[in-house]
Amino acid sequence: MEKAYHTQMEAARMGIVTPELEIVAKKENRTTAELLPLVASGKVVIPANPRHKGLSPSGVGSMLKTKINVNLGVSRDCKDYDVEMKKVLSAVEMGAEAIMDLSSHGNTQPFRRKLCSECPAMIGTVPVYDSVIHYQRDLATLTAQDFIDVVRLHAEDGVDFVTLHCGITRKTIEQIRNHKRKMNIVSRGGSLVFAWMSMTGNENPFYEYYDEILEICREHDVTISLGDACRPGCLADATDVCQIEELVRLGELTKRAWAKDVQVMVEGPGHVPLDQIAANMKVQQTICQGAPFYVLGPLVTDIAPGYDHITAAIGGAVAAASGAAFLCYVTPAEHLALPNVEDVKQGIIASRIAAHAADIAKGIPGARDWDDRMADARRALDWDAQWAEAIDPETAKAIRADRAPEDDHSDTCSMCGKFCAVRSMNKALAGEYIDIL
């Protein structure tokens, strides 16, 4: 029997509680009655292509738990799909809700289909990357229809969301030339679209044929992630004319998608000074009418190659506390290399800490409970309970084991030993003798 709806948004507008919405409500400690109007209005998206078997659906919205995305995929210099699959499994195990396959080499379809058949996390792609690879032709020889056909191919393969750089137009070419940016365009997809327009003289196909793309996304319930081609790639370019003008266009494209019952996320910066992050979030919420905001970082300084998971976590916590719904992780390898398995772990942990800190600040139901359980475990000097609550228990255990305390104060750690404030207070309040030496 054919479903009465095509997309999660259409179902919500019809008052239908889908199985996916029911799962998301349970995950978020919300009622379906609370979620239904949020999905209907576009403030929450549930990326869930029916062809993605085994998906554990997640909701993305500023009033829900902050979600984490992990980028991976092969390149010409790192071609091992088995390694990428290890990263996927590791990412899911560590709590990432989404995987973006950004592969840019070889036959990408088998890996994409494997993800859509085996991975429980949401799967996203950037079809413009795959276009050159799929057709094995130079960028300038591709037609607008070629790009659109790859969007359809990804939708048919089962991806839940696609990043499309629809907001960059012929007008942007003049803006980039006239408003001298330090870093020009640093979005890989944005630069490809810019290069194609420059070489062919044509309008951006993702903008010009947006209505045709909406039909594809509606048919397969693929969420559009409106890519920010003009996101700032350094602090000097943050919140400039190019970035804001593109955001205004993304707001218009959001409304057009909603008119066709297509779910939308909007992508954001980038490199942004700490004092500008909250304002960026508020501007996006206003222009895009509350559509979920998906940010890369933001990175709050440009000087930390090798540590950009930290610069991104600082910005991500502020962004999510100020209204961003979805954080794209950044690894220590950002700006340097394709991340390895350890880089992926470091990036995810940093992003999850940022997301959780923001959820506490936003008052997400149950977020602080986790911290309260850890505080109880620490007060009791119960190490097993602390491992149970730790975001990365294996690392915590390894550090303690490497610098283990002496046997006569094994309930404390090697930092304070018998000078431990928690131990002293526990004994004092229990009326016990406090031995130090």
C-alpha cells in the first residue's frame, strides 16, 4: 500500500505520526504532539530516506539535543575504503548521529550504498564532488543535467541528506572579485561550482534548476543541506558581504523547499571570532525562519593547525548554545591531511563535549543528569561509576592506570593522594579520623 505522504514534513503537516518521528520523540524525551508542529514548520528535520535500511532516525533542531556529524571518505592519496569503514564504525560507536561521505576518488557508489545499507547513522553526501568522479570528465565538460542526475543517483542510493551549494550565483563571481577576501572561497563544493560558472559562463545549475532538485528530494524524502559556499575561511572574512548575501538567498531557497514539503538544513561558518558567533546564529535564525543551522566549528582562531578540534569545540559550544542545531566535527588534521582513525576519535570527542556543554546551557531535558551522576560518583570516589559516566572511559582508565596511586590511598588518585579534598570531606562529615601522613 502506497504511503499517504512523501516526506516527513508532509506527514507532519497532515498530522501523521510517522515511525521515524515516534523514534525521535523517544530519543529526545518529547511527546509526538510536541514534535509534530516543529517538523511541520521546518524547525526540526528528520533526515530519513526510505531506502536507507537500518537507519536509527535522529531529529535535528535547536530545541533538541545538539547532533554531531563526521566527515570521511577516500581521496586520491588515501584510497582504502576498509579504513574509512573502520572510521564509520568508530564514529557510530562514539555517538555520532551522522556520517558524510565526501569521497573524491574511484568508484564511490559501492561505499555509499554500503553505508546506506549498514550504517544506523544519517548519511549525507555532496553530489558536486561526485560528479567529476562519476562521469570521469573534466569539470568544464559537465552539463547542468549531469549535476542534477548525480543528485538523483545519490537519492536513489539511499542518502538521507545532500549538501547543495545553491546560494552561489553569477552575482557572486563579481562579489568575490570586488570585495577582496583574504581567503576567497574555501568551500570545496563552492569552489567547484564557482569554477564551473567561470569556465562555462552559465548560471549555477543547483540554483537555476532548484525546482527540479526539489522534486527529486520530495520523491525520496532527502533533506537538503543548503551549503554555504561563501563561508569564511579565516577570521578576516567572517560576517562579510559575500557570506551574508548568500545567507539571504539561502533563506529564500528554504521557503521554496518548504512550499514543496522538502526538509531543509542551512549550513554556516566557518572561521568566526568568538564575539561574532552568537550574532551569526541569530541572523541565520531570523533570515531562515528557524530552519536548523549546521555549522563547521566555527573555528575561533586561525593559528592552531594540529589542534583545530579544540578551536572548533570552543566555537561549537558557543554556536550550539546560541541556536545551532548540528555540529560538523573538526579533527586535529583539519587544514593538514585526511584524518586517520585517531584523528576521527579526537574530533568526535571534542565535538561531543561542545554539544553536551551547549545542551546544558540550553536546558535540554536530561542533559545535566549525566553530569550530576558523574558528580555523585566522584563524591563517593567510585571509580567504576566514573568510568560508566565518562565520555571516553578507555582514555580515562588508561591515564589513571599509567599513574596509579600507592596501595594505601587507592581510593584517591596520584594528584593529591591523602591530601584529596573529597576524601578528607567524606571522613570529616562522617566523624572519622583524617590521616594525612
